[in-house]
Amino acid sequence: MADLQYSALTKLGIGALAFNSGLAIYKSWGDAGSVAFVLAADAALALLFVCLREFERARGGAAARNRNVKAAVWALTTLLTAMFASRVAPLMPPVVAAIVWVMAVATAAGGFCAFFLVF
């Protein structure tokens, strides 16, 4: 069975995320798209937290397992980056929106290079 003991800082961070998400859902209650965005972002963050914890435990483990965890971490961070860029870019002037998307793509590409080509 997995070790379910978390540090006080981790518990505080999860509590802050839950509180902030609750407020965001409360303020967005009439807008189903915004509520779905908050819930999807929370689900992705929770999965990312689990994957990062597994990645820390897998040091020195099987290389294939480590690669699968890296792939999951990269996919989740890329998903979150795209989700947030898709919410921010429409609020910006067209040139700034393009820069937001270029930076999102560069972040995803940089993460891919760091996870799979360098380390």
C-alpha cells in the first residue's frame, strides 16, 4: 500500500488550492465552462502531484517505468500550459496573444527536451 503521509507544507498547499478552487467555482457558478475549467485544472494538478511523487520514488527504478512517469508529467504540464494560455490569450491584444501561445509552445518543447533528450 502506498505511503499516504504528506508534509505540513504539502497539506497547506493542497488546502490553499482547494480553498481557491472553491472560491473560483462559487464566483463562476452560472458559467458551466468556467466551472469545468477549474475542475479540469484541479484534476490535472492532482494527477501531476501524484505523478511527481511517483517520479521521486522511482529514482533508480526501472528505466521504462521512469520514462512513463516522465511522459505523464510532461503531458500534464503541457495540458495545464495550454489550458491557461487558452484562457489568457483571448484577453490580450492579438500580438500579445500570439506571444502567449509562442511561449506556451516553447515551454512545452523545452520540457520535452529536458525530460526526454537531456536527462
